[in-house]
Amino acid sequence: MTDDKNPSATDAFHSPVVDRVRNDPEPNRWILPRGELVLPRVFGFCRGVKRALALAARATDEHARRVAPGRLVLLGEIIHNPWVNAYFQNRGVTILTRPQRQDVEEHVTSEDCAIIPAFGVPLPIERRLRDIGCQIVDCTCGDVRRLWTWSEQAARDGYGVIVFGRSEHDETVVTKSRLTEAGGVYLVLETLPQVETFGTMLRNGVRDAEFQASFSPSTTNAESMKAFETLAQVSQTTMLYHHTQRVREILTAAYSARFGETAAERLRFQPTVCRATQDRQDAAVELCQSRCDLVIVVGGFGSSNTRHLHELARRYAPAYLIENAEAIQSAEQLQAYNRQADAAETIRDWLPNKRPLHVGLLAGASSPEIVIGQVLQRLAEFLTH
Ligand code: SF4
């Protein structure tokens, strides 16, 4: 569960602009001469992110006070937000890339302090850190740990595990490694069409060679469909909640068609999309269903929960995902996320001419308020004169 009333871990991420809008006579609504900027009832940092940043900030504070030869080393991005990662880098923290993490002994010594990000690290790397003998600050979110515990138990009970998520997302990379360590078999399905395909293959039966050709080694360690005749299903904690419900329906229908009355005892489901993700998705839909001529989503392009907010918003209004206020170059030009390219692209004429203009602003669980506040201020310039 999240507690969104708790203050942020560190003042560095706060924004007086957001505080003012949040506490306005009309909460979360900034009324301007030529329109309004509206925030959802829940946005920004979740409890897991606040905790991770508090632990990392405390480690950097302690390190700054101490005269010690060791360094602070983050085993990957602390969360998926460029502003936050740059903040820690500017405070002397070294962030390892994934290949560098594989050579952890090259980059971490016994005198260093290793910080484990909110998504965790694979178990073998955790063990190697202990062997190195460095100080370890573990920022792994409890909701992510709960997903691992449940799926590892299911794997030990002999269930093949379907993970609905992005195979290369940091959290799912660790989930795969943990399941392998538990002696389990997994398959990562990234989209609903992939789940449909899996369901069809299960119904119709499939040769081992076809199964192996259909799923790459980065998504499964199984050799055949047989491994999934009993199935446990989890979702990456930041997936779209209504998609995970659909996954359950598709799998239930496929297993019923294939196994009839024994289908129920072959299936285990665990709702692992975290409460913070669900809350932000629900609040985003409420906001988008109200009067929005335009929606701006603020957050890192690598943030799964932020990208899903963008996906939701696009159903209701023109919606753009941007990383910071600098992305708003002018009323004519915006640097926004392009899904196909997985990078920023220039959007022209993004700002509608209509006045008064109603602009919704969404922010994922990894988006710091300081950046949200800067975006609010930048948008307000267009609705003031
Ligand atoms: S979004 Fe959910 S899983 Fe991720 S850090 Fe926040 S509470 Fe934890």
C-alpha cells in the first residue's frame, strides 16, 4: 500500500509551485486568465520511490560528512527518471550500466557503498556484493519483493510462471533471474496480442520447435509448452491494470478450452500491479474524462508507469509525454516521446489555439515535484497573456 500523504524523502525534490496548486482554493487546479492547468488527485512519487530516495539521500549525506576513501555506487538507475539520476550523479554517485553491473568486482571495492535501486538487482549480483564486503544500501521496493516471493513459491510448487511485463525492464530482468535461481520456468509476454497468441498455442497444441521459434531466449527459459500446463501468472508492478485483468480472462478461457474441468486447479493468478500504479491510473482516467483539451504527461521515457499514463491519456485527448520544462521550446515546438522510435521527437503546433484552454497534467510515480512544478510554470506562460 502507498501512503501519498507522507512528505517526500528529501527537500531537493519539492516544488513550492506544486504545493501552491495542490492547496489552492480549488485543489489541484491552477486557474489562469486564458485557461486552467489541472492535476489529478494522485500524482508523482509513490511510497516505494520516496523510501528509495530517502535511503539513497541519507547514504550520500553520510558519505559527504565522512572522510573515507570509498565511493558511492548505484547498481543501475535508482528510479527511471533522468532528473533524479542526474541529482545523485551531481552528488558524487557513480551509476553503473547493466554491462558494468555484470562485472561488479571491477567497479565496487570493499571500501565502497553499493546502492541497490528500487527495482532490485539479480540475486547473483547481490551475493557477489556480499563477497566483496562493501556496505550495501538496499532500496528495493516492498511491492516488487512481494511479486518475487509469490512467483518464486509458485515456481517451487511446479508452476510455469507467465510474467506480463517488459522483458528488458529492470524489475522483470530481476524477476527472471530469481525464477531461474528458484529452479523455475518462466515466459515473459509483453503485450495482449502476445498473450492471445500464447492462449491459441495452448489450445491448439504446439510442437517444441515452434514454441522455441515463437519466444526468444530473452523472454523464456522453457523448451516447450508443456512447462506451462500448470501456470502461475504475475504482472510487472507498473503495467496497465485493466490489461492485467484481460490477461487473466484470456488465460482462463484458453485453459478452460484445453483442460475443461481441471483448468481451475492448473491456474494461479496474483494481482501484482502495485497500489500506487493503480491509483495513478485511476486518477489519470478521472482527470482525462473531465474537460481536457490537451494532456501533458511528465516523466522519464524509460518509466513504465509514466508511459502507461501517456497510453491512457491518448484515448481522451491529444497527449504528449515530456521529460522536463525545457522540452516545451515554444508554443509551436515541443520535444515529446515517440513510441516507435523510443526517443524524443519534435512536435509542431502542439498547443491548441482554443481559449480558454483546459490542460491536464499527469506525472508518474518516478516524477519529482520539482520538475512537475517547472512544467506547470512553463505551461502557465501560455495561458496568462
Ligand atoms: S511504482 Fe509501485 S512498485 Fe514501483 S516503487 Fe512505486 S510502489 Fe514500488
